[in-house]
Amino acid sequence: MISTLLAIAVLIVGAWYWFESMRARETALFWARAHCRRYGVQLLDDTVVMGWRRVQRHGGIIGWARLYVFEYATTGTARYYGYVALRGRTLLRVELQHEGMPVDETND
């Protein structure tokens, strides 16, 4: 009986974590698209990839901090990297790694 309840609890926590991870990824993709559109660059492959995730405390609350990486092009030939940092699903920063491109969108 206890092992069944434990297995159900593990499945519920696993499903919750997966669902929250997918929602955070969609949030990162939204910000990557918006930032690329704003600066007139092309988001390549229309996707973001998890760079890292770690547990962080902010204001006494423990939660996930995530960094997503994406690629973009300014002229269609060279590929550059951009980054979206989130705490939970809250945007912390979007950055384009190309000379002359601004670091923008910080919410601290």
C-alpha cells in the first residue's frame, strides 16, 4: 500500500516537473522570438535548447533558474548565439551575442 502511494506520488511530481519545464521552454521561446523580431534578426530553427538549470533562492522562495540557448542570424550566413534566462517562468534577461547587438530585457 505504501509503495503504491509512493509510486503515485513520484509519478505526480514527475508529471508536474515535466509540465512546468515545457511551460518554461515555451516562455523562453516566446522571448527569443520577440527579441529577434525586435532587432531584425532571424531566429534559426525556431527553437531554444536548455543550457543549464539550477535551484535558486529569491526573496526567500526556492525555485528553478533556467538558461536557454538559441541561434540566430543577422545576414543569413553566420550563426550567432542568444540566451534567455528565466526564474520559474519570469524573464530575467535576453542577450544576443554579436558585436553591436544590445543586451536587453532585464527584469530584476
